[in-house]
Amino acid sequence: MELEELKKVEWFGDAYKEFIALLASYGDEEYGRFNSRIIPDVGESFNVRMPVLRKIAREVEKNRDMNSFYNFVSSGGSYEEKLLQGILFSRLDFKSFSDMFNGIDYYILKMNNWAICDSFVTNIKPLVIKNRELFFQRAENYIESDNPWAVRFGLVLMNNYFKEEEYLKEIFRRIKEVKIQDYYVNMAVAWLLSSCYLVDRERTKEFLTGNHVDDWCINKAIQKIVESLRVSTLEKEDIKKLKKKKS
């Protein structure tokens, strides 16, 4: 099987096995070593670079039998199969909003690292843009979850698509509702707060001084603000004063 054939393959078990062989042929061991350093818990991986996966997805999209391919890839457990599933998700023909969110919930259960989570949020942009308020409402359900990847999904969703003045009050309220302690959740909280600072400096500073999240999140948010090229040197010195001292 060649990459160019993906747009016309009739998908069944043996054909998908040939696809897996094709996928493995694009493996890059050097990239795999790099990836494993920045993404813990990658799990099974063929070490395929993202541009190749996107090219594969573009070819599969042209196939009238794309849904069959999606069913096969969604049953796979490799890092690349999960990424391909996430890339193709917004191309599916959903029968209803419930159908769409059931698919999202199923995908979240497969998440085991930040890259799978964050890339999925990016890949569903067409769905979010089309159903913006619905996604903002649903983000709260994810943030209240006991699953850290669901919580991160909700936080990154707000960071990517809702960091605007009109949403800040609700974003701050939802951040306060995060109830689990997890490194990747805390990083998402800090990242979101640093983004909020660029939207409204004073309101975000007020939130940071209100002890609504733990000291680690506050200090990490401040670090990200200080690292921003959109914040002046004077502002950086001012925001540093809000850092929490280690007890």
C-alpha cells in the first residue's frame, strides 16, 4: 500500500493491516527519542512525525469509505492512531449534538498524555467555531470531572477559543471549581491564567491575589506572564511581586 492509495482503498481488516505497515514505514527513531523526552507516557508509537500524519489524514478524507477507516483507527491503541482519530474527528457526519459529544467523551477516555489532549482541542476547531456557546457550556462539565484529561481538555478548550473579555468572569469561576490536583491540570490552569492576563491585566491580578488556586499555579502563571513578549519590562517587575514564597 502507498500513501496515494489511501483515497481509494476499501477498508477491511487486511487493508488496515497494510495501512499499519505503511504507517510504521514512516517511523523516525530520532524523532521518537525526542518525542519521548517531551511527552511522557506516549505508549506504543511508530515514531511518525505530525506532518506525515496530517498528509495521511488528507488522503483518507478523500475516501468515500472514510468512516470505515475511522472505525478501524479508533480501535487502535498506538499514539499515531489516536492522533489520526483526533485529526479526522471534525470531518465526521454527526447525527446530533449528543452524538458529537459522545464521540468527544469517548476520545477523552483514550487520552494518556498532554499532546493527545491538546492536539485534539486544536483539531476540533471547526466544530467549536460552529457551535461556540454550546462548547463553552459543556466545558464546565469537563472541568468538574474527576478525570484529569477531561479537566485539561476543558481548560485548554477555554484557552484556545474563549479568552475574551466577555468570558473572563465565567472562566475565573470555573478555574475555582477545579477539584483535582494533577500536574497537567495545574499547568493548564497556569497557562489559562497567563492568557487571561493578556486580556485584562487588572482583573487577572485581582484573581491571582485572591488565593483562589494553589501557590504553585499562581507562581507558574506569573512565570508564563513574565516570559511573554507582549508584557512590558515594567509590568513584569510588577507581576513578580505577586509570587508566593515557599513555606
